[in-house]
Amino acid sequence: MLMMSLVIAPVRILDLTVVQLQEFMKFLGEPTSSADQILKYIYRECAADFEEMTGLSPSLRQKLKEHASIGCLEQLEEKVSSDAQTRKVLFGLADNNTVESTLMYFRNPRTGRERRTVCVSSQVGCSVGCRFCATGQQGFVRNLSMGEIIHQILFFMRRFRGETTEPVKGKNQAWLTNVVLMGMGEPLANYDNVCQAIAMLNSPKGMGLGSHQVTLSTAGLVPQIRQIAGEGLHFQLAVSLHAASDKLRSRLVPINRKYPLEQLIFACKDYINRTRRNIFIEYALFDGVNDSTKDADELVRLLDGLKCSINLILGNPIPSQDFQPASLETAFTFQKKLIASGIRTMLRVSRGADIEAGCGQLRSRWLAKQSQP
Ligand code: SF4
């Protein structure tokens, strides 16, 4: 199958698993060990061009130039927040679709160490249709390939390579600390490509990121939560809950009508039992919607017995849907209730509000601009 496609189109290296790249080497008449060298150049050295792979023989580099390409994204727009701690990039894909990714810097006030987190998209648009999400209002266009997911991360790693003053010893950790699949799209609805991308993030031949460095956020696709528990991948699961009753959650996150809370919490418990990893619950607080003390009490009851931590987020305003973030004061009260009941709870203020860093907002504006006469 791979060889057939070679005849008509160049192979995109970022779309290949380790085994597929080894097969490609065989097809080119090269030893399979060349695959390891290429992976090292791409994932450790962040090479963007075959010419940078100077350790490969000139003939292999020539073959690669003739039969392959590395990446597939083109930067269309970049916005940097006023505090320079958040950058959002809009990428153009080969078929003229667009996706967004966000880079966030966090400095630990105690240790002074910097965390660099890249939030990547897994789909163009999204079919889940969460009411408070700009991507959800765009509808679903298509899944991203494994390479299109990974290229978003490599784009920022190449940036770090240019920026860092630290000595680089072929270790990605010098440039990137965390990857979150929390951008446009529902990752578990693009199951195979997302699993392959995470496998490459985990692989010692790829980026070598551990489970505490990769987070996958889902709106709650119950069958896929059960399935991915058995894949042997290393990542943290985050479930976007946003409500503790079926009535409210079905309004905010329509997939709840298909997979109601009882099924979702049961699948989460099953995931925790099988992977021996706790999960994160994401809860965006919206003013007058899901931020009352009654909502907090309901949440405590729902999560009773679930090994989890909660991330409370002050949601981004979506003018078309009349959603406004809860006030900080309300959020603190909500957090205190959860902590008092013994649930580890962090409150996160959303980043980059001045650069449309909410999921899908930059693309929404881009689409509106493109449709103007
Ligand atoms: S919040 Fe996530 S799952 Fe919901 S519509 Fe937006 S992208 Fe899709």
C-alpha cells in the first residue's frame, strides 16, 4: 500500500510510524537502521529539511528529496499576547483548510523553572458542538493525519531551538515540556491518527515524552475511553465535564445525550482501574450557568469515589452564545467547596484572552475574513 502510493505522491515522513518508515527505507534500497537516523534528525534535532541530515549518505538524501517530504503545515498568522506568555498560530493545510495551535509559557514561582506547553488540534472543526466553544460552532470538516498533529508540535520545537540559550544535547526537554491535545477537535473521534501520534510522542525513537508530559482531553466518548485504556500509551486523560447533571451537561456538551454521566463516570473508573493512572476533570465556569454552590455540591456527589483532580477554568467569552466567564470571587468559592470535600482542585485563569486564544476563535475570525467579498 505504502509502495503503491510512492509512485504517485511523495511520502510524508511525519505521517509514518516507526515500522512504516523502516518499510520505506527498504523500498528505497536502504538499511532499516537509516529510519532511526531520520527519526533522530526530525524528532531530536528538529530538522526541517533533508539537507540538514548531514549524517545520511548523499545518495539517501537525494532519494528522500525525490520521494518524500517532511511536513505539511504552513504558518498563516501568529498572535502574541501582551505579556508574551501565550502565542497562537494559525496553520494552513495542504488542502487549504486551517487549524490553530497555542504555545503557553508557565514559570513556577517557587523553583523558577519554565514549563513550555503546546496545545494542538486533532481535527479541522469538531462535530461535538459544545455550546461555549468557537470550534463547536464551526462544524466538522475532517480529521487531521498523524503528521498534521505532530507537525504542530515540531513547529514550536523549532522555535525553541532558535530561542534557547541552554546547551542542546539532542534532548527535546530543553525546548518543550508538555503537549496537550486540547485544541480544535475531539481527539478520540480521530482515534487511529491520535493514537499513532501519541505513540510517536512516547517513543524513544520519536520525542520520548512520558505520561506526565502528554495530556489528551475528551468531551466524553465512552467507547473510545474504554478502548484507549488498553492501548499501552503513556498520557494523562482529561475529561471535559463542565456540568454535574445530565440536564445541564446535555445543554453544554451535546455528546452527553449519547453518553450520559452515569456511563461516562463508569468508563472513567474503568480507565483508572486498568491504567492505574488518575484522571483530570476539566470544568469551565460560566457566570450563572454552572458556577453556583449547588453545582459544586452536585459535582462533589458525582465524583465521589473517582480518583481525579479537577481543573477549574474561567471560560472564554463567546458573544454569539451569551456565555461569560464566572467571576474570580465565584470561582474561589467553588474551588473552596471542592477542596473542603477532599478533591484536589486547581483554578486556572484562561490564557491569551487578548489574542483569541480560546479554542477555534482565531480560525473563526480567519474564516469570516475569507468569506468577505
Ligand atoms: S470543546 Fe472540544 S469537543 Fe467541544 S466543540 Fe470544542 S473542540 Fe469540540
